[in-house]
Amino acid sequence: MKLVGRIPPEIGNLSFLVSLDMNENSFHGSIPPSIFNMSSLEVLNLWNNNLSSSLPIDMCKHSLHKLKRLIISHNELYGEIPSSLDKCSQLEYISLGYNRIAGHVPREIGNLSELQILGLGGNNLNGNIPPELFTTNIRVISLSNNFFEGSIPPQIERFINLEILDLAENNLSGVLPSTIGNLSILTYIILHSNNLTGEIPSSLCDLPSLQFLHLSNNSLEGPIPQCLGNLSESLQMLHLKENRLHGHIPSTFTKHCALESLNLNGNQFGGMLPRTLPNCRQLQAVDFGNNEIQDMFPFWMETLDELRVLVLRSNKFYGTLSLHLRANDPFPKLQVFDIAQNAFTGPLPHKYMSCFRAMIDTKEDKTETDWFKKYDESMSFVFKGLEQHVKRILRTFTTIDMSGNKFSGSIPESMGKLNSLRYLNLSHNTLTRHIPSSLRNMAMIESLDLSSNNLDGEIPIQLTNLTFLAILNLSMNHLSGRIPQTRQFNTFENDSYIGNPELCGTPLTKKCEEDRSVPVADSKEGDEFGFFDGFTWQVVALGYGCGFVVGIGMGYYTIRYGWPRWVVELFFGVNHNRKRSSTRKNHVVRRRRST
């Protein structure tokens, strides 16, 4: 149960208290000044509350001389970091991240000779990074998501105990110092989303413990040092997305490669994919999108049993995907398959469609953790017609994008087996024949784009069972017949169907033949029983026809036999009656004479 309210000031009277741990509650208001007078306090942990106040300017001048751990991150602190913090000479751990603290980082923090961890990320700090922060014992420096400027201090080489360097999401410029290769136990280099320039120094290859190298979203140039592949036994993440890198991707991934995530999207890499990549048996995410790679589809990656994301979009890949499978169970965990905007030909890979087990019968687990979160990266996908950036990829996120290629033939029936697929884009190919009714089994589909192909026939009525379908695009095909009018199909606009001349029905302006009718007058006001409902021209014509036949028959009978008499008298008068009588009399006289 979380505690709420304000922290009582009387807590400062506990003068012999050594550790005050009140993390992950819902305390609000200011931090009582009395807490900063507790002379025996060694640990102050107020992490993850709603506290809003500034730190006292003289917080370490008179007390807190024994304080070793100061943890007040994830609150609403404001103001500046007090320069008197260096008077708390025993400090080993400072965590003030994710508040609203502004201003410069005091150089005096460099006087804390025992300091090992400094976490100031997620604030409004600015200015240059003081080189004094890199003290002898410092192990972790996290200054990400601030407004720091200038270059990375070249003095970084002297601090051989540094393990984690996180300066991401700032405005840092200049080059990555080559002297960083002297930090032999450096494990994490996280410098993404800055303005770094120059080449990636080959001295990084001298870091035998390097696990995470994240340099995405900078302006780095030149090739990737080929020797980085030699680090693959320790390197778990290599992210160089959105730079100006070119050349060939390293082909030196060793047999015991530990790489889990490789993201080179948005560069100018050419040549072929490295054939040593299958040595990285733990790979979960591979993104080569938006480069100039010229190669056939990497069938040799089928054996990567842990692979969840494969992005090859917007390159120069070519050839067919209909070759024989090299593995009995290819890509068993693949949930993102994006090969859009290439030059693939031939039929769609129906054998793969039957083998994507991660897109079949996937159950939603509300306790599931985000496996992709630890990579601190976003990936770009096009679904629901828009390019979107995704930072969380749960196991239920499933997408196939094969648009913008030269695939031909029909959509395979086996695609209907992917009942956990959420986004499917096959647009801008040369696919033919009907839309298979088996797509009705894709029960979780949210976006379906089959536009700009040569599909014909009617829209299967079975697709109306796709109750999660929010985006549908069937435009620019050769479809015909009536557009289904039930369930989700009632929500789709004209844009979903344009460019199909033989389609008819709502929402298009073209009406179907059976809908063309002669307009009838509205029922009179008060006709609450709908007497005239269904009284169409067919009924009127039928009435006229029957009346005409009956009328001719009755007219003949009346004229021939003079019955009923009142009708004869009404239309023919008395003369006709007398003539009829005279005729009858003459007939009787003739009969008598003959007798």
C-alpha cells in the first residue's frame, strides 16, 4: 500500500536515524528542511514520489556529513543543484534524475572523491559538461535527456573505472574522442540523439567488455570499423541508426557472437549482407532498412531461432522468395517482417506464411514485459497508412509489410492461418485473382492494405467478420460487385475503394443495378404502419397487366351475352336490350315453326 500526504517535519527529530527510505509512495509537497539536519543519516531515498521543492543551497554545510546515498529522482524538484553538495564528502551515489532541475552542473561535484554513480538525466540542465565530473572512482555517469552543449571532455581517458557513459539526447557536438578506447572496463556507450560528427574511432575495438554501443541519430560519417565484429563475443547491441555511414557492413562476426540487436537503418551502406551474421544465435532484432544494400533475400537467416524483428525495407534487394526452405521451422519467433520498397519478384512466400508461429494463436499476456525496452531505441514502421515510431514491441505486436515490390500471382490461402497478425500491407505489387475468403480467419487484423494491385472478383462477404479491422484499403484494383454493408465495412470511406470501376454500393456514388428503382411518393403523414413500404414499379406493372387481361375477358362476356344487365343498360342503353329481346323472340318463332 502506498503512503500519501506530506512528509511530516517531525521526522527530522530522529537524529540517530541512519537510513530513511520512503521510495515509491505518493508523498507530495516540499521536502521538510529538518531532513537535511539529520547528522547520522547515510541513506536518503525518496525516489518516485510527487515531491516538489528545491534543494537547500547549504544542504551539506552543516549536516549530512555521513550521507553516502542521495536518491530523489522521479519527483518534481526544481531550482538548481547546490554547489555545497561537495561538502557531503562521503557521497558515493547521487541520483537526481527526472525532475525539473535547471542550470549548470556545479564543478564542485568533482571534489567528491568517493563518488561512483552520478545520475542527473531527464532534467533541464544546460551548459558544457564539466570535465571535473570524471573523477577517479566514477563508474556511472548519466546526463541524458538534458540540454548540454559542447564536446565530450577529452579528459575522459583518465577515468579507467568508468563502466557506463550515458550522454544521450543532448546537443553535444564534435567528434567521439579516440582516447575512449583506453577505458578498458567500459561497458555501455550511449550517445544517441546528439550532433556528433566525424568517424567512429577504431579504438572502440580495444574495449573488450563493451556490451552496448548506441550512436544512433547523429551525423557520423565514414565506414564502420571492421574490427567491431571482433567484439561480437561481448557486444550485445550495436545501434548506428540515422547517421551518414557508408561502405560495407562488418563481416567478422565470430562463432560465439553475443549480439542481440543490430540497427543500421537510415545510412548509406551498400554491398551484400554479411554471411557471418548467423553466428549471432541470440539476435532478436535486425534493421537494415533505408540503405543501399544490393542482395538476395537472406534465406540463411532462417536458423536464427530468437529473431523477432527483420526489417529490410527501402534497399535494393531482388530475386524471389519462393525457394525451398533451408530450415524445417524458419523464423519461429518472427513478429515483424518488413521487406517493403525493394525489387523482389515472383509469388508471395506462402511457405513462410505457414511457418510464422509467432503470428499464429498468440495469447495476450497482461503481465508480459517489454523485451525491446532495454535497447532504448525506436523503430519506424508503416501501418494504418502512416509511418509511426515504436519504442515498445510486445509479443502481440505483429506486422507483415511486403508493399512496393514486384510480387505477382495470387494471395496464398495460407495467409489466413496468421490469426494473430495485426497489420498486413501487400500494396503496390502486381498481385492477381480474387481476394481469398480465408483472410476471414485473421481475427486480430487491424489494418489491411491490398491497394494498387490487379486483384479482381468480388470482395468476400466473409471479411465482414473481422471485427478489429480499422483500416481497409482496396483501392486501385479490378474488383467488382457490391461492397459489403455490414459491421466494420459500414465505417470505411470512399478512399478504401476508389479506382475499382466495377465496384458499386455505399460509400461509392455508383449504385448497383438492383438498387436502380422508380421513385415513389412518400407515404402520407401519419402512415405509421408503413402501408406503402415495398410498393414499387414491379407491383404496379403486375397490377396493370392482370387488370388488362381481366377487363378484356369481362368486356367480351358482357357484349356477347348481355350480362350483367345493368352494365349493358348503362353503356349500351335500352335499344340494345330491345334488339337482344327481338333476337330472342325470332329465335323462339323459328323453333316453333320447325316443331
